Amino acid sequence: MSQITTHVLDITRGLPARELPITLFAQTGDAWQELASGITNSDGRIAGLLADGVVLDAGVYRMHFETKCYFNANNEKGFYPFVDIVFELDGTNSHYHIPLLLTAFGYSTYRGS
């Protein structure tokens, strides 16, 4: 399993958010380096965002969710064209699950398991 996983749920529809582009970045000084990207499947997940066995160093990371693409595909006007979730890894090689609960006019996240 990928060290970093995500799950996007459209809580207005009560369904997974499918075909939503996501990019994972690592902070390097004052810049961001792209590490991986993908598009959510029918379950709102990206299988294998990072290859099995890839372990990220301690540091600050960002998941960029292209919510405008998702809203446009569903003929919906959203307020947030994208959502960035910035988080810090402690270097213990733990699994990190970064879920996004999404509506057109709000979102929430938490550290999942």
C-alpha cells in the first residue's frame, strides 16, 4: 500500500468524488516539488499514489485537489477552485491517510487511518 492515501467524498451527494485530479508535493525550501499525481477512481481514491515501498522523509507535504474540474464535470458551480491540504510527516515511515470531505461551498479534512 502507498504510504500516502486519500479518499474524497462529496457529502452533498453522499458519494465518492470520482475523476478528481490530485497532486502530491514536497516542500523544498521555499518551493514545492511534485512527487506524484493521479485521478480519483469510482470509489474516490487513487490506488498507488506512491509506489509500494516508497518511504517519504520527514518534512512538509501538500496534496492539491483540483476541485474545479470535479465541479465542472458535475455541472456544478463550486466556490473553491482547488483545495490544498498541507501536512507534516514525522519520518517514522507510518501510513498517512489524507481524506477530503467536499461540498460546493465547504470542505473538511482530518488525519485518517
